[in-house]
Amino acid sequence: MKRWFKYQALKLVRTRGEVTAVARGFCIGLAIEMFTLPTAGLAFFLIFPFVFLLRGRLASAFIGFVIGKVVYLPFAVLNERVGHWLLPEQFAVHFHVLPDWLNQLLTINLYLIAGGIVDGCILAMIVYFPLKKVLLWVQKHRREKRRRAAHIIAD
């Protein structure tokens, strides 16, 4: 697991493009993942228009989406709590053609979606600035390393 996280971090750091676009793309993928489980994976398709509209990097959005899958389970309880705060107290899905257990499952999923949207946006905003700083630091460090290597070769 440690190697996998290190590999994902390395892929993120090496993603080509402007640092702000890379960080923005990662945060888009992370935020989308926070409400994707109750939608049976259909939220994955929201990455494409959000990356286009917010001018993020698609590669880093996919990395954020994958990292979000690992982070989602601890956040699921929080997502449901926030969903209960957002939606009315008597909120329930009731389709007459569906059995009661399926109506309850749909109600819980709507709580997860509502809470996941809010939690995902907050998590993305919290992660954006530190990630941007780290990416800027790594970019600067790599430039200096290349400059030193070129200087040694030139001598």
C-alpha cells in the first residue's frame, strides 16, 4: 500500500502542465469521488466536463479520483451525517412500484450524495493549496537538479 501511494504521488508530481492546473485537476477528481459510490460510478463521467470548465489536468484528475477511492470509506459516515443536516428531516424516497428496502436504500444514497458533494468541495479546497505548494517546491527542486547536472556536464 505504501508503494502504491508513493507511485501515485510520483505520477502526480510528474504530470505535465501548469502547477495550478495539476492541483486543480487532482482536487476535481477527489471531489467527484466523494459522491460517486451512491451513483454506481456514474459520477466518473462528471470529471470530463469539470476538468474542461475549470481548466484542470485530466491526468491529475484521474489520480485524485483513484486516491479518493481509498479516502472515501472513512468519509462515508461523515457524508451521510452532512446529508442529514442538508436535507429535510422527513425526507424519504417512496416509489410505489419499488419494495420498501429499495426505497430506504435510495433515501440513504441521496443523503450520501448530498453530503458527499459538500464534503468533496470542502476537502478539495483544503487539499488544493498545500498540494500547489508541494508541486511548486518539487518543480523548483527538479529545475535546480537539472541546472546542476547541466553545469557539471558543461565543465
